[in-house]
Amino acid sequence: MERVQAILRELDELAATRYIPPHCRTFIYAGLNEFDQAFEWQAKAREDGASPFYYTSPLIDNLASDPRHLEQMRAMGWPY
């Protein structure tokens, strides 16, 4: 968990000087099973114009059973 927190801090530092896509944090928080944070970042990605194809990855299958996932996918233009 310490390593993950270090990566999140590093992303915060990098974000001060360059663009870091929001879906990067979505994947990290999904991996930690921190769904509220994952969906917060998925919403930021949607607002940023992200493609729903980022969110079809088997790496984040654990989000698929949550109704917020489908809601975000539809908001990104996913037709299902």
C-alpha cells in the first residue's frame, strides 16, 4: 500500500507541470477496491472527454457490477 500511495503522490507532483489523464487514477483506485475514489476519477475523465473504451479493460472488471460504472459509460457515449 505504501508503494501505491507513493505513486499517487508522484502523479500529483507530475500533474503540477504536465497533463496526467484522470483514468490513470481510476485504474489505481479500482485496483485498491476504493470504488468511491475510482468513480470520482472516472467522472473527471468523462468531463475531460475520455473515451469509454478505456473502461472496458479487464483490469477494472471489479467496477462493472456497480451501477455508477454503467452510468458513467453511458455519459461517455457508450450505447449499452
